[in-house]
Amino acid sequence: MKQCNRMEPIELLLRAATGGTLKTATSRQRYEALCAELMAEIAPVWEETEEKQQHQKRAYYISAEFLMGRAIYNNLFALRALEDVKQEWKEAGFRPEEWEQEEDAALGNGGLGRLAACFLDSAATLHLPLDGYGIRYRFGLFRQSIGNGIQKEEPDDWTRAGDPWSVRCEEDSVTIYFAGQTVRAVPYDMPILGFGGKCVNTLRLWQSEPICPLDLNAFNDQNYAEAFREQEQAQRISQVLYPNDTTDDGKILRLKQEYFLVSASLQDLMKRYKAVHGKDFASLGDWIAVQLNDTHPVLAIPELVRILLMEDVEWDDAVQITRKVFSYTNHTVMAEAMEKWNVELFTSVLPHIYQIICSLDDTLKKELTEKNLAPQRFGEYALIDGGEVHTARLASYMSHRINGVAKIHTEILRESVLAPWATLYPERIINETNGITPRRWIGLCNPQLSALITRLLGDDGWLTDLSRLGELKQYANDDNIIREFLQIKQQKKEELCAFMQQKERATLDASSMFDIQVKRFHEYKRQTMNALGLLMIYFRLKDHKLEHFQPMTVLFGGKAASGYRRAKAAIKLIREIAVLINTDPEMQGKLKVVFAIDYNVSYAEKIIPAADVSEQISTAGTEASGTSNMKFMANGAVTLGTMDGANIEIVEQAGEENNYIFGMRAKEVQKLKGSYDPKALCAQDEEIRRVLDALVDGTLEDSGGMLRELHDSLLEPTYNDADHYMVLADLKPYVEARLRANRDYDDKLSFGRKCWNNLSSCGIFSSDRTVLGYAKDIWRIEPLF
């Protein structure tokens, strides 16, 4: 699909659209013309892919999040045209950097959305018929800013200058019915290019719009609020990802969002199915597979049952057909993260869906009776229990496959979280360890490292077969190769330093060890432990208790949910520690703390290649998998972490000797839970007590009381146990592991070998491998060609 020169068609597009030329056009106009030229180039393949998909079994991935990142670079890279077009742009007198005005599509928050994006990339690269369904959020999650050390949320209006990568498909609009409200779901299609450009799958995003955008009678009566009421209420549904749900109004909006997504998607895929197969619904599961990415889209199950009943399919047949279609990915071991809906609230919005769930619950009880299960155990399975609709149970009952996303996560699902279902359906729960796309997370974001890998392996086939990186292990003791690798790492650090100087006005030391934790803020991810560990190191440095300490830059990034006060308190803590350390003259040249504001995919592409140490420090048994750990590993960073999630498999592949593992294992955490007393631990350990006291004794600014609340939550019960995620229990082992990594960094060649061994051991963590597993074990789909 390579085109010799794109500047001539771009010039023609500009003349048609603006009447101007490349020279007279604005940078935005040039960027949009380039996007239009690329969209025109891929259009025939996109159409051909859709045609081929109609004639074999295809899969759909429904997710509340798709964290795509910038499309311009990814699409040019997929077409193998990135460097050529950059050169053409320069020769025409323009800077490729002007493409960075493209906003990241604000369609996700963390690993859930980025995993979905990686899966779509891999499926298209493998020529597998997989399309995505999501919501076209107008303002995404939010744009993060910091004021007085506290996170502030601002609208992320990512489409304000237009969206050249989406096509509005008005003819495929569908109607969504809620109690007391009806809206239109209008699809926007985004092309998903496979590497090489031979397959173009689709991400279809739904936008909520009113049936009637204006009540003209009310407008003429000068009742303007009433005139636009229907429009405002409809648009609200797809305005913001994960609206704050601390009140019933917020919960209702979230419920509407979830049903809006699944109803639109199910109506759409059934329309496609009927266009080819008519009303042969008995064969639906032979032609369609639907993957539910966590519990957000689980209402797709009763929605499909509803649609089949409307098509006059008998109840028992509708249940069996639906079960054959759906599979469910569980992404959490925490019960509070598995959605439950208050029955009264649910029925106020979706009474018709509630009736179907009630009937499914009755069918389940009959099945349990047939399996001779004691009636007193029915409550473990009940879809409606304690006045709540249990979505994880609904998914577990009505999916033919349930998968965990790392070995330990899947074991925990079988043994505890979903144990009743594992007993009832022993073959249903399987493991598919997560992965990342090597195209974006090595090829695109680290071209210097990619060039080295390609030179050593003889070709770039590793971009579609990451297992080939295992061949690099032979170079681990080649000092010249390790030095070259370290020079690349240094270059990526210098690039990040320059970027952060411009963006954050932060001056970083590129020769220091870069210790990085970037991810969604949550208590179980323990950014608080990272911050307290920094305080402990700071106090030791102040007391001259650390010899041979290597200069270290500690970088944080990530967002806290708008209503999650304790996660926001962790950000506040980090910012205040940064002020304390960065303004202390004694710390100059030793320790620096930086917070990357408004962290997103494009920011990650700059941060991850620069890392020496990847912080993956969740409480053992809480992180389902993690994927940032894989991205850091693939760019040659060591993991400082617990034996949790995919960290376990990283250590299996790269060796514990090449990483820094600390803390309790999952079974030790469970054993300690009943007797854990953080207050006693604090009283017995003067160093821990000093660190905690700093949160409340004036060492750190706390005018809003957030640090006091955080301090108290580590010592006293609040909405959960005191120090629920055992920060203090793991704190000192964590600090010692961190300092061990710091000491090892003094021997750059030896440390570089550890990094190289991680890079050369990451082949198993390709999302290509993961998606092939889904295709074979769950969806039963084949490549298009």
C-alpha cells in the first residue's frame, strides 16, 4: 500500500477544501489534508475487509473504554510509511512535529482501555475478523490539572478541532429506549489498521443524540430551557466517561451509558447478521462471538435475549443461543469493583431488562435444582440478591467462557472470587494472560531501540513475532551491545527531559536513574507506598545514613477518579513531597520528584522508553494483570514489584535476579488479614512513625486536611480496614528493594544487562499471542486470509 509521494494529492485536497495550497495552508489544514489522503488510501481495503467478514464467523469486542492514542503516527507506521512521509514533509518545508496537534482520543482511562486498543491492533495485524464497539465520549474522562497540589478536572474536548479519523454513519443509527426517555445512537466508525495495511477492521463508537433536537413550540414561547431539554438529556449520556456516581443521579447516568452502549451494539450486529443469514437465529453463535470487557457491558446479555424474544424465538432457545454468543473477561479480584445495581434504581431506568434478568434468575434456579445443588446454596449464584442485580454473576452464568488475564488472577477467580461458578462449570474459567502491541509500544515509541533489534535479528519480522526477541539473549554478555543499548536509553531520557522541560517546566537530570510509576490512581496500586518510601529515603539522606546513593529521578503520572478522594489524597501527598525534596538544597543532584500532569497514551510513549525502573507495587493478590509492566519490560526496564498479576510471569520469563521483587505473597496477605495491626506496627517502628508523622506535623502542607485523612486511614478503620492494602506492612521491604536497585545502578553495564535480559524475555507478552488465544480458545474465529 506504499505510495511514492503523498504531497501532490494532499495539495489537491487542500485546494478543494480551502482554496489554498500547502504553502498558504495552516498547520491544522495540512494535517487534516494528510489524514484525508490516508483515509482515501485505506478506504478500498477497509471496504474489502468488511465484505470478507460477512462470510465467516466474526467477533465483536464491547468495552466501555478504548484508549487509542494518536492515530496519525500509528496509521502511518502500520502502512510502513512513517519515515517516508516525515521526509516528504520536511522536504516540502514543514515540520512533522505539527502532527502532534492531534489530540489523544479521550475514550479511556487506564489499562482496561489500552488493552482493548492493543487487542484491536493485534486482530487487524493477524487478519482476524474482530471489530470493537464503544461510546464516543464528547469530553472523555477529564483533562487533569493541579492546583495547590490537588487534582483538578477540566473537560477534555478532544474533538473541538474536528476528528478526521472517524466517519459518521447516519444510516446505521438505532433507537434506545429507557423508562421515560428515548434517544438515538449514531455510530462513528474509526478504521483499525493492521500492520502492513492489508486488513482494516472497525471500531464503531456510539454518540447519543435526541430524537427531536428542538421543541420549536417551546422555543417560540421563549421557554428556551424546555426547548432544548430533550437534546441536553440525550447528549448527557455520551458526554463523559465514568461520570461521578456518588449520588443516584450519577448512578442512573452510568446505567444509561452502559445500556446505551450494549443496546446500540446488539441492535447493530443483529442487523448485520440478518442481512446475510435472515432469521436463522439458531446459528447465531456459529457466526458471531461477543467478548464482554469486564462488567460494564454485561447488560448485553439480557438485551440479546430481549431482541431474540422480539423475533419470536422461544425462551429456552433464546437462553442457549445467547450463552453460545457471549464470553466474559474478568479484570478484577475485588468484589467492590464488580458492578451491582440497586433494584429500585435499576427498574426506574430499565424495567424491561429487569424482567428478563428475573426470568434468567428463575432459569438458573431450575438448573441448580437439576444439578442437585442444595437450595441453601442458591444465594451464592443468585442474579438478584440482597436487593441488587449482580452483573458478574449474570456474566458468569450466561457466558460460555470466562477468562482471567494472568495466571495468578485466574487461580484466584477459580479458588475464591468466582469459586461457585468454577464448581458448577469446571471447564468454563480459563486464562488468557494480557499482552501489548509491539508496534506501538516498541516500534513506534522507541525507533532507536527498534533499529538495534532489527539490525541484530536481521529483519523487522519481530514486530509481528515478538518471540523472536528471545534470540537477543545471546548478546547479554556483549559489552559493546549493552553499551549501545544504554546509549539509546540515555537518548530517550534526554528526549523526555526536553519534553518535560517544555510541558511541565521541570528540569530533570538525564544521567540519574529514572524510577517511574505511571498508572491510574487507586489505593491497591499503592502510589501512597511509593510516596512514603520516598519520604523514608529522604530522611535517611538528610541523616547521612545512605552511602553511595545514586542520583535518582522519581516520576509519577496518572489520574484519580473525580469522586475518589483518597486517590486524590495520594496525588496531593506526592506533590507536597515533591515540593519538600525539590526545594531542599541538600537534595540537588541526589533526588528529584516529578509528577506528569494529564498523563495519557502520547505521554506514555515518551515516558516508558526512558525508564530504568518500573514500579509495579500493588498488594499481592489485587492486581489482575497489569500491562504497563509489560510495556516497561519491552523497552528494557527492570521491574520493582510484588509477586502480583503479570509480575509473576515477568519474573518467570526474565528471572528474579534481573528484577527487584519484595513483599508478601498473596497467601501471606490473606493469612495476615485477620490479625494485621498497622497502629502497633507504627508504634514499634520509629522510622515508619516518623514518615507517617510528616503527613500531619507540618512537614508537608495540608490546608485541606487530605493528608490527615490519608494518615488516619493507615492507622484507623474508615470505609474499610485500617491500612486495607497493607502499605505499612510492605513499606520497609519495598524501600530496601528500591535501594538495592539504586546501588546496582552504579554498575551501569551490569544493570544494563538486567534491562537487556528483560527486553529479550518479553516475547510472551505480545497482544498478538493473547488475541490468538482468544481466537482459538474462546471465539473460534479464523484469519480472513
